[in-house]
Amino acid sequence: ALEAQEPVASEPEEASVELPLLKVEGPSRAMFDTSPGGVISGQVASGSAPISAVTVNGQTVQTGNDGSFSKSVDWTPGIQIIGVRVEDEDGERAVDGRAIQAGPVNGPGQWVEGGLRLEIDTEILDDDDDEIDDIAALLEAALEDPSLAELVVGESIEMSGFEFTPTRVSFNEASVDLVAGEGVVQAEVTLHELEVAFDVAGSGVFSWVSTSGTATIGEAEIGTEVAIFNEGGRIQTRPSWVEADLIDLAIAVDWIPSIVEESFSGWIETFVEGAVVEVASTVLEDVVANSLQAFVIQMDLGEDIEMEAALREVDLVPGAVRFVVDTRLEARTTMEIPVNAGSLSTDGDPPAWPISNGAALAAAIDDDFINQLSFAFWHTGQLKDVSLPGIAIAGMSGSAIPAPLGPAENVVMTLGLPPVATAPRDDSFNADLSIGEWTMRFERVDGEVLEFSVNLRTALNASIEEAGSLTVELDDRPSAIELEIGILQSPEGLDPGDLAALVRLLVPPLIGNSADLVPNIPIPTIPMGELVDIPAAEGLEIGVVEPEMEFSEAGWLLLRADLAVQ
């Protein structure tokens, strides 16, 4: 059990000892600076002993006669963690830690062009098995749906003064083979034991003719090539050619006018070919387009964040279907944000095709997309004024909050900047994560308040859980965390350096348990019932399994996984 401690102030400094003073004047905390560089400036004053050194991020800077200092720096795009330290000849010190976001930004809700690139193995078209786990199987199930006949039943075709109207279309089984070519899908559809019943009505000089008949076909083979292209942000299909071959055709008609008897069977064959081509082509084009469009993923991120995706490019090559997708993410309910605020925009080139390395699905995700998601969540205000009982913070840190930080009744936390993901410094991790101006306000049980600015950079690994969500785990090793602490508020008589050291000890276990504070990100699945309205597809979803992730130096997250129907 965690034992509460009485608030204990640090031993007061001896009356003759005065600490050095440090005031950092710029840059302002939690600002967004879109310029390539800036100036870190401030003022120091000696206490009981002369100043021996002033450092900015570990580098010594000179001070003027009035104690002022200034250092020009080039920003590295992302969270800039700034640590300033002054020390006197007696070893007394004062410290300041702060952070800003530097670099170009995408404004809230701005489109990220080409932020998502997908490559799918063409086994998603046809994997040559009987399971409903590819587009060919969906086509077979759709073609065998009894309601399919409604596409042509009652739709008349005129030929040579006669009107042919199908009244019934049925067949025993459908089989579909699909092959991806350069920009096209080649399809062979076979309808087994096909039967078409029809009425015939004459017009003009044959207006007196009215008869009925039936055509039976052992196999109807329909071959076609369908071009796949993007139009208006959606996948469209267009047949390049289509042909039909009716095997073992037999025709039975109630009666035929003798004057057209020789031509009638040819007309009926043409009519039946047209009917089966209409059925197969319509279903093929619709299912292929809808199924491929489904990979232009729209993630459900809850009520607070809106996501849109628009297809920029689609390309079929032998062995793969490739998509380039524009995306945008925006908070629906927002808090007030600083001038120039936006998600970090980088210019790293996307990985070259192919990206799958043999995986069924590969996704290259621009860090602009990742950081826009982080920014949108931050923009909702859900990371502002998060109040937790002191006992909860103690549980996350593994021990009671030490005096003089505690005992704390509540700890109120706010994230002053959106977290930013970048390429990892350590290749054993997926990415680095920078957190700036994370304020921690300790409200002690005796009414005293201590407030700090925590600014850190550490590595993370991401994983996809069985429940279908992305979770992150931060590296909580103290030696692996770049960390600067700023003191925003504290009681008089406490050594700021000692307070910063206490908070430094508290941070690693807190970020090690960060999963308790950060929501999981859902990984989209594709409901097969939305691709084609048939009972066999209801409740089935295509999802990823056995994923692997890596972050490229150019700032792209590469996700590779197999696909499975769940």
C-alpha cells in the first residue's frame, strides 16, 4: 500500500546563501515558430557567489555585463526542447526547461496530399480458393444471388422488328477468374446450366406475332477486360472489350412465323448473349469498383475527430493494386490554439514502389498524417486540465509522491503542444515521440501548489492488438529520455534545482504507464457486407494480421501485414 507523507519543505537555504537567478525571455513557451531558426535569450543574476557558467542545451554561452545572454539557433522541424542552466562558483544552480514547435505546418484540417500509399497483393482479386475472402468469391456469390435476375428481367431488346423480353433468368452455379494486368482486370465469368425464358412480340408488319420460348445453355462463358481508373476521387471501371460464348445452346419456342424461321434462332442467340453479358458485366464492374474503393480507408475516430480520404491515384500492375490517397483529419470540437498552430509538415519523399516485400498488404503513412492525427486529438482539448487523484499518480509512478511535491490531493495535467512523431534515433524502436510543455500541477493537501513544465523526447514501439487497435509503448529508460524541466510555480524557500531533479525522477515511470492516459487508435477493417449485399458476406470483415512496422528516415511509417477474413 502507498503511504501518504506529510508535506515537507526542503531545508531552507542558510540566510547568507542566495541562489543565482535565471529568467528566460525567449522563445515563449508552447509557441509555434514557422521560421527556420530563432534566438534563445534571457537574463541571469548572481546570488551569493559569482556566476561560473551559463549553458543552453549543454553549450556554454557568454553573458553581458548586465547578465543578459543570447544564442541564435537553427531549428530542427518538430518539438524543440530547450534547456537553460546557470551555475555559480559554489555549485548552486537555477534551471529552465521549455519547448516550442518549429517548422512549417499543415493548418487544422488541411488536406495532406498523398499522405497514404497502399499496395495490395492481387490475391485480394482472386486467390483461387472457395472461401469468401477475395473479390472473385464475392462476385461468384453476387452472381448466384436470386435477385440478380432483376437486372434484365422485363428489359426488352429490339431486333429486326421483334421485341425480346426476358421473363426469367436462372443458372446453377457461377465461377469467376480474375487476373490483374497493366491498369486492367481481366475476367472470365462462367455461368453453368443457364436458362433464359422470354417473350417475343412483333412490331410493324409483325405486330400480330406473340410467342414465348426458353433458351438453355450448358455453359455461358463471358470474357472481358475492365479498365480501372480514378475519377473524382473514386475508383471507376470501364470495359475495354467483352465477348460471350454460349456452349450447348438449345432453343425451344412455342411457334415461329415461317417467314423468319431461318433467322429466329440467330436473333435469340444474340438476345441471350446480350442478357448474360449485361448481368455479368454489371455485377463485375460494380463489385470490383466497390471492393477496391473500400481500401480508400475512412477511419472511425469517434465523435471528436473527423477523417476524410480521397483517392488521388490507383494503378494495377501484375501482382499488385496500388493506391495513393489524400487525407485530412480535423477536430470537430476545438479549444483555442496559438497563432500559427498546426501539425508539423515535412517533405520526406515517399518510399518507391514496390513497398510490400511479399506482404499481402503494405501501407506507407506519411508522418504528416500521423502528426495531423496527433494535432487533431490535441486540438479537441481532451489533453487540457486532466485532473487525476494524487493516489492515481502515485500508483502509476510506483511509489508515493515524494515531498515536497506531495502528498498531493490532485495532479492536474495539460499538454501545451501536440505530440510529434519523428524517425527513431534507435533502430530497435518504431519512432521517436516528442512531448512539449506538458504541465504538471501538484495541488497538495495543505493547499500549496507546485507546477512544472515537462519537455521530453523518447522512443516508442507500436503494436496492433487482437481487438484491432493500435497501442503505443514509450521507452521509459531514464538514459533514453531527453528531458528538460521548467519550474512554473513553487513555494518560496525551495531550491528549483532540487525540485526539477524530483520531477525528473517521476517522469520515466509515468510515461511507462502512458497507455493508461492515451486512447487506443482503431485499425480500420473492411465490412464485406458493404461491398456486396448478399447474406454470405454479412458479418464478415477483412482485417490485418501479423503486422510489422518500421519508420523510415524520410518520415514514413511502413506497415506490412497479411489480410484475413474475420
